[in-house]
Amino acid sequence: MKNLRIIVLAFLPIAFGSCASTIEQPEIPSVVINAVMTKYPDAKDLEWEMKNGIYEAEFDLGKDDYEVWVNAEGTILKVEQEIANTQIPAAVLTKVKSDFKEFKLDDAKRIEIGKAVYYEIELDGTLGDQKVVYSAAGEKQDPAVLMKI
């Protein structure tokens, strides 16, 4: 049993290291960095990852957390911003409260994909939690809409 523990502990760093796709800034094309820094010049604590040829920048801007996806040509494909529930537009908030009366609002994100803006809302319920997606106009969306980048 002790040998099994030692083997598992020895391979944990390898297992987690192989899943990590964190990359250092010198490995990122300047056009990608410039795209993020031009739009968000006050970004703090930048961390970069790459998956399937898409660069993801995670950073803080004021009190908000951001994730920005950029392709190798420097085009921003998607922006996720964590927002306070008070920042959810009235049309969205009214619709969520109407559609999910038995749930309590938890976390919210504002998501831009191209020119479209969506709101992803996490809801807490007695039988479980769920995430829902609405357009800026308050129309419920299929969550798969957030995957199209």
C-alpha cells in the first residue's frame, strides 16, 4: 500500500503537467499580445494559455476578471467578463427571474462573441444548480452558442 502511494505521488506532477497548457509571454506572437493590450491597456496579472491554436489571456481589470480568446492573427474572438448581478441588464434580469422563480442568482458573466453579447447566469436551486444563457435582449439561448469561436 505504501508503494502504491509513492507511485501515485510520483506520477501526479506528470499527469497535471501534461494537462497544463500555460505558456510564457515570449512564446506568444506580438500581434496576439498587442490585440489584448490595445483593448485592455490596464490589464493586470496576465496569464496565457493556448488550446487548439487559440490563445487565451486571463487577467484582472479593476475588480473584474476577464478571459479573452485571440487567434494567431490577433483577432479577438471571444471576451468573458465576470460581472456583479447588479450589472445584468434589466431585460435579462426580468426574464431570468420570470423563467427561474425557484432559483437564486449566483454568478454572472458578460460574453462577447463577435458583435453578439450574451449573459451566462449561474443559478442556485434546492435540487441543484444550473447555468443559463440569454442574449442582451433577454432571449433564452442554447448554451452551445457560447462555444462558437
